[in-house]
Amino acid sequence: MDVEGGGRHVMIFDDDANACHCTRELDMGDLTMTFKEDQKAPKLPIPGKRNILITSALPYVNNVPHLGNIIGSVLSADVFARYCRLRGYNTVYICGTDEYGTATETKAMEEKCSPQEICDKYHAIHREVYEWFNISFEKFGRTSTPQQTEVCQDIFKKLLENGWLSENTMQQLYCDTCKRFLADRLVEGTCPTQGCDYGSARGDQCENCGKLLNPTELKDPKCKVCKTTPRIRDTNHLFLELPSLKDKLEEYINRTSVAGSWSQNAIQATNAWLKEGLKQRCITRDLKWGVPVPHDNFKDKVFYVWFDAPIGYVSITKCYTDDWEQWWKNPKNVELYQFMGKDNVPFHTVMFPSTLLGTGENWTLMKTISVTEYLNYEAGKFSKSKGIGVFGNNAKDTNIPVEVWRYYLLTNRPEVSDTLFTWADLQAKLNSELLNNLGNFINRVLSFVAKPSGQGYGSIIPDAPSAESDPLTEKLAEKVGKYVEQYIESMEKVKLKQGLKTAMSISSEGNAYLQESQFWKLYKEDQPRCAVVMRTSVGLVHLLACLLEPFMPSFSLEVFKQLDLPPETHISLYDDKGDIASARRPWEIVPIGHKIGKPEPLFKELVCLCFLCLLPLFVSCYSCYYLQNRCIDTDE
């Protein structure tokens, strides 16, 4: 075991080769489908098909994403994008790094380099993290591009022409020591919200209570750079007239929130903004790093990042295809789904739609928004500054396979309330759900089929005559058919956690089917019925690999490898191909006489002792001591 700080962190596992689940380390790197971009010609909307445009919140480029960031946007969107492709929908998934604004300037100051160098560094880190997590973007771009400047300035000019912008003088904090106006994130102080009084509230938002703020509202404000107290000075800025756009916005929200089945937390956050009353919103900032404002009176300013950032979805699509307007100005033929954490909601349901509505153009507005609450870590919150939590760039150092990370995060997706990551829960779900349920079922079925003739079927799928007349098989097929219908219903409504749970229920039914049939006895006593059970079970293996592909793509690729079937033609759940109907006749899914590949164990057991080398990497000293002792007590 190598537990030195810079070394390779090796997990300790149960190596009982005689267990039915067999244990081995599975390297699926050569099978993994990650970024789809640059592999094919850009997709464009197809008349007569469902055209799905998916975005996930653009991550700030000034940090490394932790597991909460990953499940909150990119992973959730990836699951839905993969599901849409599974169903045969014409799907494009767009994301990228949010590179302009105060956060980048601040990070550049900390690391003593230019904002562009910060962007290049962290864009590469984000890209590497998402590649490892098998995120299947059509395009993963960035906002510091000429396309972003062009689209952003064009939208601004139309808003200006249409009279939705105004010039106003506002009071802003000015640091005499740094000789500059302080943008929101260059100020910290005490939150003014009654009952909060959080001492490290940022100038734009309090991360404790979530209240959006102006820097001048903070109590006891300090410059983040020099720690001195700034003074208030007048400065001129441009504002988006949200009150004047209220009627257009409310009509859109009232219509779309119902038709698009917005998540309840998205509706609540949006209604809270509307109830409070829409106010003018400043769209410019006294910064250098950003999209320049094309106006003679504001040449020394850039656009505020929350005016600029959502436009990044559009500009990144423009980087993907010159025909980007076919996606973004085509509301009759394109459905826009957006994924994000709860703190981003108002900017996507109020600010961004208002901006697009104000241009007077026929934009593709968001149909459905899927919002997550927070994923917390053990006894507290993820914290990069304190080194608490698991971050994307070191998750792979645990040697826990990516499909396990994806599965655990998705079963724990905070869809309606905050959820908690714990190592003990990760261990329990891996061992009980992936290993003992899913892995055990698939390995038992394929290993028995692969046994030589006289003990099994010599890897050849047997004929299964009169399968539909076998009562146990008929009962199973009816259950499986209903589960597939429930799976589709959940996924269409972006209830990803429920979709995953439903798919895993099919594996549980498969295990129960094997036990109740006692196939090992049937092989000796009733071979025709045993053939029915085994061919039906192989069909379930195939079905599970399809249904679980959106959640664990590397797992599904490995299953198809063991079935010796090409995934590119078999991973589908199309209506017009009869894939859904075949779920009610699973014995017909894999053809008679097909020869499967070599069965291998899909998961391996995670034992408690491994926590002793993992915990120091991801938790504070106190938490580590507590969790280690809890782990040891449990083991005893």
C-alpha cells in the first residue's frame, strides 16, 4: 500500500476468487466513450424528429470542480443527453468554461499570472476531469472567444435599439489603495440579511443564505486584495430594464413552467424573484477582463458576467457549427433543456430569458430546467480552501472505477433536498447494489452460458421454445415491461434518480428469477426449460446494458464486450425499432446461436480498511479521526 502524499493510492479489496462475484480490477479506459466533439460533422435539427438541445451550467474556470459541482450540472445533463441518444432523439449537448469576470481576475491575482493564463490552465483541468467522468459533450468550449464577443455584443445592440437598456449612476465601492472600482467578488463583508449575518458574504451573493446582493449593502466591507475598507463613489453603468419586460417574462414563465415540467425548486426560486418585484439589473462592470461594451460612453467597461455567461451557451454552439441559429432561433423544432444547481436558477429563468425576449428575435427559449440542491460531504460542506471533499481531478486517484463514482453520485442526486456524500454509504452501495445485485446477476448468467457443453452451453445462446408459455418467465416479462415503461416515464420527466432505481429493479427481478427457477437443477432435470431461463436472462443482461448506459457507459460497453455484440448498433431504446416491445419478450433479444465473449467480473468489493488510506486525502484532521474510529468500530 502506497499512502505517501504524491504516490499512487491503492485500494484494498477482498480477493476471494471463489466468490460468485469474483474480484478483479477492471480497466475500461480503452472502451470509454467520452467527448463526442470533433468525431463527426456537427448535428443540425432534423425536420420531423425530436431535436433536443441540452446545456449544463458553465463552470467557473477559476477552480477544480468537486463532486457536488459535477452531479449538479454536467453529470446530470450527460445522463439525460445519453438517454435522449438512446431513444433516437437528435441530441446536442453543449457546455464549456465560464472565463470572464471578477472570479478570474481574482484568481489571477492569487496565482500571480494573467487572466488568460488562468483560463488556459483551468479549462484544461476541467476538460480532463470531464473526460475521466465520461461526459459526452458534442462541444465543450469556453467563453473567451471571438464568437462570444460577437454574439454578446449583437444581443446588446438589439436590446439598446429596442429601448430595454438605460444609463444610470450607481454607487460602487472604490479602493483608494488599489486605485480601482471593486467588482462584486473583490468585496467581502457581513451579510445584511436579517438572521444571516454571515461574515464572509461576497459582494454579489451570500453563499450562506443565497440572497443576491449589491456590494454597497454589505456591512463592514473589505477589499479582498488589500483588506482595507473601500469608500463609496459614483460610477455610470448600463441596466437591463427588467420591470418593463415583466409582462413578456411572466407570460413565458407561466406557459413554459407547466408545459416543460420545471422542477419544483426552480419554480420556487423563480417565483421568489417575481414576488419580490423585478428591478433594473446592471449589465456592466468596471473590469478589464470580459467582453467589451460597444458603446462610446462605456468603452472602459465590460459586460457583467451574468449577462455574458448564459450567452456562452449560444457562442459555444456557434463554435460547434456555423449554422448555430438552426438550434438557437428555431423554437418550433428544438426543445431546450438546461441543468444547474439551485443558486443559478434566477439567472436562467429570469435574466437570460428576459435578455433574449428583449431582442425581439425568435429565440429558442428554455423548455425544461432541472435543478439540484446541494450535495454535502460527510459532516459538513465541500471546501476547496480547507481541502475537504473529493474533487474531480483526484477522484481517479482512489482507484475506484468511474462507473462506481457515476452510479453513487446519481443514486445520491439531490433532486428535491440536500443529500450527503459519505464513504460508508459509497461502500455500502458498491457492495450491495453494484456487486451483489447487478454484477452478481450478469456474472452468474454469462458464466453459466460460457461453461462447456455438459455443464453449460459452450458460450452459445440456446433455443428457447415456448418461452411465452412458461408461467415464471411470463410473469417476469410482464414485470420487466412495466419497469421499462416506468423508466421511460421517469427519464422523460428528467427524474434521473427514479430512472436509475427502476433500471436496477430489473436486475433484482433477474436475480429472483434465477433463484426461483433453480436453473442449476433444471439443467440436469429439464433442459428445455433451463434453456428458456438462460436465454431470457441473457436478454435481461442486454436490456440492463442499454438502460444503464446513460448512467454507467463504461459498464455497458464492458457488458456488450462480454456479450460479443457491437454497442454502436445494440445500445438503443427506439420506438420504431421495437426495442421497447422486445422488453416484454426478453428471450428474443439475443438471437439463438449467438456466441458470447468471455465473462469477467464487473465490480469488486470495497472493504472497510481502504478508508484508512483514503480519508486523509479528502477530509479535515478532526473529521478523519472521527471517521477512522467509526470505521474501525464498525469493522470490529
